[in-house]
Amino acid sequence: QVQLVESGGGLVQPGGSLRLSCAASGMIFSIDSMGWYRQAPRKQQELVAAITSGHSINYADDVKGRFTISRDDAKNTVYLQMNSLKPEDTAVYYCNAVINAKVRWGQGTQVTVSS
């Protein structure tokens, strides 16, 4: 059973930082792209950032320069460093990965940016 387990969400003030982690576990033969999506209340889910197995990276326009995605292939883990957080970044953040040629999702972690 392959699982993605996220951690690192929470409450932070505007301008603050958080680091999300997502670790894959189970019977893993290959991991292709990994990434983060988010869904705010009453909005559609959107891509935040993605990183391929070759470490090519793609960011949503509104997080460029503030968020950094990275991955540690030895640990089967993807990270999202979020700096200069804004209230509009408030959402449930979901980890996504293509593992053994199948798309997998984490359970989601809440990020709330508020004073």
C-alpha cells in the first residue's frame, strides 16, 4: 500500500513562513513528478508547484519568488518552503505524486495565514 503523508501545516501570521513535507512510503518502484496543490474555501483546486524526476520545476504565477519546491529522492520526500505568506495563501494543501505510474494524493494539511 503506497501512502503519501504530509506534515508542516498550521497557523502563521502574514509575512511568515512554513515548510510542508510529504513522504511517500510503501512498495515503491518509481516516483515521477511530485507536487503540491491547494484548495481554498469555495474555490477550485489549483496547482501550486511541481517538480519532475529530472528536477524540472513549475510554479503557479502567484507563488513565484515566495515558494520553493524541492525533493529528496533518497527519502521519497517532497518539500514546499513557503515564505512571505499572505492571507490568500490560506487553503488545504495536498501532496501529489506519480508513484509506480499511478497518481497518488495525500490527505491534505491546513495552512492558515492570519493575524
